[in-house]
Amino acid sequence: MESELMKAIRDRTAGIVVIGLGYVGLPVACMFAKAGFHVVGIRRDSEKIAQINQGICPIEGKEPGLQELLVEVIRQGSLKATTDYTVCREAQIALIAVETPVDKTTKRPGYEALRATLQDLGQNLQPGTLVIIESTIAPQTMETVVKPLLEEASGLKVNRDFYLANCPERVMPGKLLHNIENCSRVVGGMSPETAQVAVELYRYIVRADLDATDCLTAELVKAVENTYRDVQIAFANEVALLCENVGADVWEVRQLVNKSPHRDMHLPGPGVGGHCIPKDPWLLIHGTGDGFEARLIPTARAINDGMPLHMVELVEGALREVGKKVRGARIAVLGYAYKENTDDARSSPTIPVIERLKDLGAEVAVHDPYVRGYNEDLEKVTVGSDCVVVMAAHDQYRELSLENLKTWLRVPVLVDGRNVFGMSKAREAGFIYRGVGNV
Ligand code: SAJ
């Protein structure tokens, strides 16, 4: 039966459903539609469904080419969106790209969205269908959660009646289409043949390597690559704290360290946000059994989770220099999103900074050009403030003149979590300045 599927992929008659039309699902649905497949996107939120069917992209940050591509595939009728799972009965391929958060306290994945999706898909699953998981999941989840749930809901058997693969996404807000096309992908199959069929499918939208392997390896590769990044960032943050302690400039240190061979010191900053990097290390650990104890990974998490509170300590220190306390101060926070030039604020480090400042009695105003509710005029938000805190390196802030900014403030105090301005430039402009790794 796999050969029938292979034939339907080769002549692009295979119907594709993409479940979850967020930062991962929407761009991939558009790209398969562009490649000539008939694609139906499924999402529970009917308001977003209506927007998408009108060709309006619900993702607001800078996403080069996505809005135009969506208009094109909606207009040509190769993509449509619905909330109705019965469309899965017409599909030969079902791609799942739903969120897989971990519980804030237990750090365990609940898989609520994934389980609900597998249940609804399973009840509409047709024999011969290839199901592909793009969401990032803990090691062993394909075997212990995805396969049993789909078999139970459908009454069908994997590798006999339907096929199962995982091809973890590698998208990055700001480069969604670019990453799909140009980043290599790992394709895990419940059988080697299934992995080859999935490779054949992704060949239509991925120009980089497609590495076929088994499901466990694919699960591990994704969780490890994001954990690798988190550990590297934690190291950079610890070096930043060390530089503050000895009175050095971490940005100069980093620049010179990265001139030595095989070094790639990451960027220190005010914290690690987004849907992926802060939680994937917990997914990686979650997939392990007795006899393994993670030490480095949780420590790195603790260092990165501590950076937002360190930002508040820098604010306290800078205000003290002008004889002020956080209590009663008016503080403008620039950047609500978890990183530059995106509207994505999931697990943004700015959230705990705002909470802590308010707990300490500050009046906090927030600005972000991309995030609804915070995209007012920058001058209007910062005017009369005693301190400006930079949390995201949006282009608008990089282009901001310090002279202008200074005229808006009650007291020229600047705390820079992203080295957007740098100490010397800020001090030359007459600011009291604190930066991560540079005080
Ligand atoms: N960050 C730093 N220092 C750095 C790099 C990042 O503080 O040197 C911070 C960012 O500001 C942000 C957080 O870490 O708050 C995460 O940013 P990011 O640019 O690392 O990542 P994401 O979440 O946008 O995308 C990551 C990417 N993973 C890797 O680069 C290994 C992307 O490739 C994945 O596809 C994505 O996670 C995902 O969906 O898993």
C-alpha cells in the first residue's frame, strides 16, 4: 500500500491535511499548496480560520513572503482552512503541528493539544494514510503516546493499515518560509519504508538534506539541538554575570573568544523565551527512564530562567545611582516579544520582568511594535519615564537616537538587556547605563 501512497505523492494527487495552523503549520501548509498539492488546514479557532480563508495571515511579525504566499494559494484554491476534522477522510497524508508545552511546575508535557488532535484524527483516519508529527516531542513519545492513541481511536494498525513518521520542525519566527526550504530535516519512520515515503513528500518543499532514520532518533535530534542551544546560551549568560562581577565587558570578551578556532560563544541576554528553547530541555529529560540523572541541563535552565530577575537587579542598581528606588518609579519596557522582529511573546522573558517591577511598586509602561496592545507610539509610552529597559532588539530600537530618547525621559537611565546601544555610546550621550555583562 505504501507504493500507492508513493504514487499519489509523485503525481501530487495525495490530499494533505495540516492540523495546527500556527508558526509551524501555516507556512508548511502554504508550501505544500504551492508545490501543487490540495491542502486543507485544520485549526480549532474559527476566527483565525475565517481570516486565513480570506488570505489574511494571522502571524503579525516580520515574516518575509508568507502573506503573499497565503494570498496566492487561497486564491488558486489549493489551500483552504476549516475546523471540521471529517476532511481527514479525504486525505492520504495528515501532518500534525500543534503546541507541546510543559507544565510550569512539574516541567512535564501534558500533550493536551496533541492527544485531542490524535483522538479527532484517529476517528476519521482512512486506511493507507501517512501521519507525520512535526511538533517537538519527548523521546519515546511516538511509541508510547502517538501510536497507541491513533490505533485505539481508529481501530487500525501501524505499518499494516496506516503509516507513522515524525519530521520535527526547525522553523524560527522571522524566517519561517526560509527555514522550511533551506534547513535540513530529520525524517523518522515507524519503518524504513515509511521514512522513505515521507522523504519523498518533503522533497517538494525542502531543498536541503532530508535524513531518514527511526522515530526515536528523530525525537532525540530535535530535543537535543534545542537543548544544546539553551546550554550554550546559559554559558554565555554565566560569563556575562562573571564579567559584571570583575568589571569587564562581556561583548568585547565574546567577540575575541569567537576569534579563536572552534568557538561559537552565544549571545548573553535578559532571558530565553519562545515556545521551544525554554521547554525542549524538559522534553528531552522527560523521555528518560530510571538510572539517568540530568545535571547540566536543569542547571542551564535555572541560569537562563534567572536572567529576567537579574535585569530587575540592574534596574535597581541604575536607579540607585540617581538616588531613586523602583517603588514609585515610572519604567518603560521596550520589547514584549521573546526576541527581535517577531510578534511571538510565548514564554517571553519580558513577562517576569514586568511582574517583578510591579511587585516592587513601579509604574510600568510597555512598548512593542509587533505585539497587539503594546504597539502605541514609542515616544508616548516612554515620555516622563525614570528608566528605559530594553528586552528585545527590534529594528525600531536599534534605529532609535539616544539624543531623542533622552529628551523624552525624566531621568536618563538605560538598562540594556540586548547590547542594542552599548555602554560607551550610552554614556557619551549622558545616560546612566547598565547592560547584561557590561556594568
Ligand atoms: N537567545 C539568546 N542568546 C542567543 C540566542 C538566543 O539569549 O545567542 C534567546 C532569544 O532571544 C530567545 C531565545 O533565546 O529569547 C530563543 O531564541 P532562538 O533564536 O534560539 O530560537 P527560536 O525559539 O526562535 O527558534 C529555535 C531554533 N532552534 C535552534 O536554533 C536550535 C529554531 O531552529 C527551532 O526551529 C525553533 O527553536 C523550534 O521551533 O524548535
